Amino acid sequence: MSNPRTAAFYYGSTQPGAASAADAADASATGFAWCARLARRQAQRLLPQRCALCVAPVADGLLCDACRATLPTLDPACPRCALPTPDGLECGACLADPPPFAATLAAHAYAFPVDRLLQALKYHGRLALAEWAGLALAQRVRRALPERSLRACAPLLVPLPLAAARQRERGFNQAQLIALAAARELALPLADALARPRATAPQAGLPWSQRLRNVHGAFVARRRLDDRDVVLVDDVMTTGATLRAAAVAATAAGARRVDCWVVARTLPPRPP
Ligand SMILES: [Zn+2]
Ligand SMILES: [Zn+2]
């Protein structure tokens, strides 16, 4: 932990009163500090090398400026679910069936090449990409929220957990690594506050209509979140069913407000 901001973050002193000792114990107890160190080492090895997309030389980061500028975004978007809407107004789906979270920020659309980058992280263990994803998320947050309001609410970042068997099989949780990079960049507290006690069928293999039922009750809180503003962090939001289930668990644990921050948002399928 050579980065003083990281150290402060772990010991809960970045935001006085915001990151409790419980947050710190929680964060270190889960062991993702180890994963983060590994990711950072990988990132540092890659830093002076080549863009992950076009192999142009890069001085800073994993992507060159030209590639970063062309990554797909969703603006203007529904403030609640981050799907594109004219003028950035709340979408009809959110008005008709309000989700249990207040707002969603998505750094990118889940489309080429963002989909390939996130798949390389998740399925091929390119852990250095978590650093890119966390920084992309932090930049999106900074564009949306004034620094003052971010400091005022000092939300607690909570990565979406994997079920234990899935985490063992993968060896890491990409949402934890992304949340850690974003929390460090934004100097916000982070806690592994939710658990996923039972394995569910992979959402990717299910029709959209069955996904909400599949993850219903899948999450439980590992601690109280009374009067905290909570931000759920994940790599991709597809239907939003998983984040809905997690938001219900956070609210049941006392969270005052729940938001979602995701690296990428999937566009709904076009009607046939
Ligand atoms: Zn490039
Ligand atoms: Zn919406």
C-alpha cells in the first residue's frame, strides 16, 4: 500500500466519519487488497507499453487517447437506469415501474470494443483492465456529480458480490477490483457489505423476462447500512435485475439511498 490515499481509504480516514472502522475491517478481511495489488502490478507492467486496442504506444493508462475518445457512450440517458432517452429524461419503464435504486451512472455502452475489454477482464483474467474500468467509472462520476456533492454525501461503494463457488472458480471478483480502483480515484469509502449466499443460474443464459425471478432474494447484507448513501458497483448492467435485487438488500439493511455505478450498460434488444 504505497499510495497514501489507498492507505487512508483502508483505514477509514479519507472522509472523517464516512468510512468507519467496520468498512476498513470489511475491506481488508475480504482479501481483495491482494487482488488489487496484483491488478496494479499488472497495470504498471502494461503502463509504458501499448494501447490494449490499437497497440499505439501509450504513456499513461491502458488505452491511447484516440481509442478512449471513441469508446461508445449513452448520453443523454435516463438518470434512473442509464438507458438513452431524448433530453436525458426519465424513461417510461422507470416511470411505470420505479427500480429500487435512485440513479444509475454508466461510463459506456456495452458495445464494441468495451464489451471485449470487459470480457477480457472477467473471463480471461486480464486484471489490469479493472484499473482502466475503475478510472472510466470515476471519470463518468466526476462529469455527473460536482465534487462538493460527492464529498457531502460520501457514498459507500459496495461491489456486487459473487456467490462463493463462482468466486472460487474465477479467483477474483471483477466488481470488487473495479470498485476498488474507482474508490481510490474518488477517495470514497468502500465495503464488501453484501453477500450472495446462494448460487443462481448465470443471468447471461436466461431470457430477459426470467432474470428478475432468478436473482430474487439472492443478496443479503453482511452489516447494517443505516443512514448511509450506498453505491452498488458492477461491471455491466444488462436488464438491471441483479442490481435491483442488490438494491433491495441494501435498502433492507437501512441504506438511505442506493445508486448504481456500472462500467457499461447493455442496450435493450431491438423488437423483431
Ligand atoms: Zn489505441
Ligand atoms: Zn430508466
